[in-house]
Amino acid sequence: MNVIQVDRLVKRYGSFTAVDGVSFDVRPGEVFGFLGPNGAGKTTTISVLCTLLRPTEGRAIVNGFDVAHQSDEVRRSIGLIFQDPSLDIQLTAQENLDFHAFIYDLPARESRARQEELLRMVELWERRNDRVRTFSGGMKRRLEIARGLLHRPRVLFLDEPTLGLDPQTRRHIWQYILGLREKEGITLFLTTHYMDEAEYCDRIAIIDHGKIVALDTPARLKAGVGGDIITLRTTDNERAAAELQARFGLEAARQDGMVRLEVPRGDEFIPRLVQDLTSQIVAINMSRPTLDDVFLKLTGRAIREEEGSAKDTMRLGARMWGGRR
Amino acid sequence: MKRRWRADLRGVYIIWYRDVLRFWRDRPRIVAALAQPALFLFIFGSGLSASIGGAARGSFGGDYVRFLFPGVVTMAVLFTSIFSAMSIVWDREFGFLKEVLVAPVSRSAVAIGKALGGSTQAVLQGSVVLLMAPLVGVTLTPLLLVEVIPLMFLLAFALTSLGIAIASRMKSMEGFQVVMNFLMMPMFFLSGALFPLQGIPAWLQVLTRLDPASYGVDPIRRVMLAASGLPDEFARGIELLGRPLAMAEEIGILAVFAALMLGLAVRSFAAQE
């Protein structure tokens, strides 16, 4: 059985439709990515799945429980890492975990052992008695991951888990996230607009204007955009282009002193090209379509343009100044 | 059903516990929060006491400062109650509220835990002010504490619940100034903390009777003046409908108000998205 089943889910605020008839399933143990520009409905969808918002129409089932009618059961089945930090910075790391354990009704002894295991995993065991106020952004995130896993959820939701963190910390966080799947056998549902992070997902749903515009593995989504782009420089570009047309039946374009062509499998084509082309090759380069290209093609916008929106800038500010309270 | 109840009780407890823990953690604030009551008591109180002259002094049972003292204790309770309820807005802004809202406990439990936690903070802060009693010639007896603390708690619970009802609808800290100027200060000034509610202009009389804090200040003052062996002519009960209320009636009014506010707090807190 699928661990998340969403069927024609709609969430409206007055006349504004944030989520407009979304349907998808998430399989047990997979890393499922939810991609889209700000305001596309990502966070709203997550909020419905986490029982923070009630659906206007449609149904969503998490771990076999209906989010609208069995919210307590859903809540016990899931862990959450929010977009913005949600720790009590006046308390210590351990106290934050204690609070979580208590409110999720974990037996004290089990909770102790589990806390140690998780704090060691995220390398915060030595800092357990320090107040969270003194933690860096990356440390807070790691602590939140430990907290989200404390009650052994079936699904861990991560809403922009690395937003506002530096690249090194982002890599670090991903190491934990991917390690989880092996250690805990947990299903991961995440939203992000970092395209390189989306590559870690087993499957990706791209959402725009409240609708899912594509859902597949990263490889197949990229394949759908078109083939790999090969650019080569030869001693005689005109002759090379003619030869490519005649011998391989490929439409080659000449631009900026280069010959540019598109093939379905560039990695397999290059050896043949090098072997069979009689024109002298000086340099050869191949680029594959990225998820950026997929996104651009499906939504008509580059996802990166969305990155610097005012709201995110504010969020970043809040995260940087999060110590002030 | 049983599990639900148990989960909710745990929720109430842990929310309360967190508030108490945070209060205790922030000991410098407890001391800093003494400054304002001390200013009122020693500077405002002593100054006014000297200037209103012998005749008036006599009518205050010999000492305005002793009349003022219960008012200043209530002030600490009032301000701490509303402030602690406002921490919901902080928690929303800094995200911790989400951790609470997705936990498997009902929102009513969270709101009740918060009301209890805020009231406990307020009673603790009020008790710290109460420790100044010997400085103004009021003797702290165990009996006095047994009487005053539940009264402080009832007032605190009513005000914290009111605060939660407001904070649940507030989106940012910007609204806080408004709450401060249009709710807390008027409530404080109209409560009878600073002056007796007898013999005042009719319009003011009406406003003071509408202030729920009035029904908290008077019983606390009655108990304290009685314990100090002072004449209680300025704590004879708020006059309502032409006769002074008995202490039990005042407590009753406050209790009804507290119950209504708790209901409102639970409703507003549950309604937020």
C-alpha cells in the first residue's frame, strides 16, 4: 500500500485556489520531491498532509489514515522539518527533545535511548545540554531532524530543509537525510527549489499554479525535455556539419565557431562520433538537460528567478537573526 | 477516547511545564520586572503619600503606601499574565508554535496548558513582589499567603486567557503596542490599584466597574489590609447597584469572567490556521 495517497485535493482561501485538484501517490521508502516556484502550492499541500490545514475538497491518506478525520493518527505517523526553525531556543537541545517525546507520549526509557542514538547521528550529543540559542543554523537543522525522527515516524516531511544554509552545511544535511533511508527505512517527502537537491529524489512532482504539471524520476523528466547537447570544435566546422548530416543524419547548427547538435544518448554517441568522423576534432563537450531545463520547459519560468523573492529574503533574515528573541 | 484524554492531559502538563521552565530560566527578567512595581511603590507611593497631606493620610488608614502595595502586586500579576500570553505571537513568529500545533494533542489542551502556564508565571512574579511586604510594613503570614495566592491565580488565569484570545488572532508583534496602550494600561489604571474606587466621578465609576481587574484588586487588598491589622475603609467592596459587594461576590464575578475568557481563548486558539 502506498504510504501517501492524494486524490483530487483542493485547498481554497476565499476565491484563491492554492491547490487545484492535485493527485499523487508516494511509495513506502522512497524519497519524493515536491518542486515548484514560491506560491505554487507546495507548502499548502504539505500543510494539508500534516493536518495543519483542512482540505477544501478531495482526500489525502497518510499511512492509511485520513488527514481530515484521523488527524491524531496521522500526526503520530509523521515527522516534520519546517521551512522555518521551530525549536525553543531558550531551552537546551535535550529539553527540546524531551518536550517532543513527552507530547508524543514516548515511554521515558525508550525516549532516552532513542535521543542518544539520534543526537549521536546528527553529531550533537556533546552539545545536548547547551541552549539552542548558541547553535548555528546548521546545528539547529540537525537538531530538528533528530527531533522529527524521535517518535519513529513512517514519513518524514521536509519543507525546504536547507533553505538559507551555506553549501557545505547543505551537503552535510543531505548526508543525514539520505542516510536515514538506509538506517530507518523511512519515506521522505520534501520540497525544495534547489535543483541539485531535487536530483537526490527517487521521483519528483513539479507543481505550478496549484497543479501537478509533471511527475516522474529525475532521469525521465530530463529525458522528456530533449536529448543531450554536444558541442564540438573542429578544424573545419562547415565540413564537419555536412559530414554529420550525411553520415549520421543529424541536424547540426553552427554557432560561435562551434558545431552544436542534439542526440538522445550523448554518452553513447560520443565514442562513435570520435571513431567515425573524418573531420579533425579539436574539442568536444557534452551537456545534459538539467532539472532547470525541465522546469523552464514546463512552467515557462526559470526556478532560480524565484529564489530571491522578498518573502525568502525575509525568511533568510529571520533565520540569520533567529537568535534574537 | 481514553487515550485522547490522556494525551490531552499530557499536552496541558508539558505546555505548562515549558512556560514555568522558561520563566525560571530567565531569572534576570524576574529581577528586572521588579523595577516597575518598586518605582510605583517607593517613589510614586511615597511622594504622593507625603504630598496629599495629613488629612488624606488619615483617611488612607495612615499610609498610602500600604494602600498601594496590593495594587502593585496586582500590577505585576496583570502585566505578567498578558505578556506571557503574548508569547504565543513570539512562538508563531519563531516557529515553535508549529511544533505544538502538529503534535497529537488537541488545540484546547494547548490553550489550557498555556493559560495555566501564563497564570503560574504571573503568580510567581506577583509573589516576588509580595516579598517586598516587610519594607512597607505589611507582615507576611502563612495565612495571608494561603489567601492571596489563590486570588492572584484566579485574576492571572482570567487575564492570561483574555491575552490568549487576543494573541491567537494577532499575526505579528506589531499589534502588541496596541494591546499595551489600549488594554493593559487602561485595565491597570481603572482597576483601583492606584486609588480607591469610591467617591470618583460617575463616568469613571462606570469604567472601573467594567474593568475585570477591579474584581481582582479589591479582594486582594481586603485580605492584605486585614492581615496588616489596618482599617479597611478603602477595601469595603466595590459598590455595584447601590451596595458594596461581598468578597465572595467579587470572586464570583472574577471567576465567571475567567471561565468566559478561557472559553474564548480555547475557541480562538483552535480557530487559527
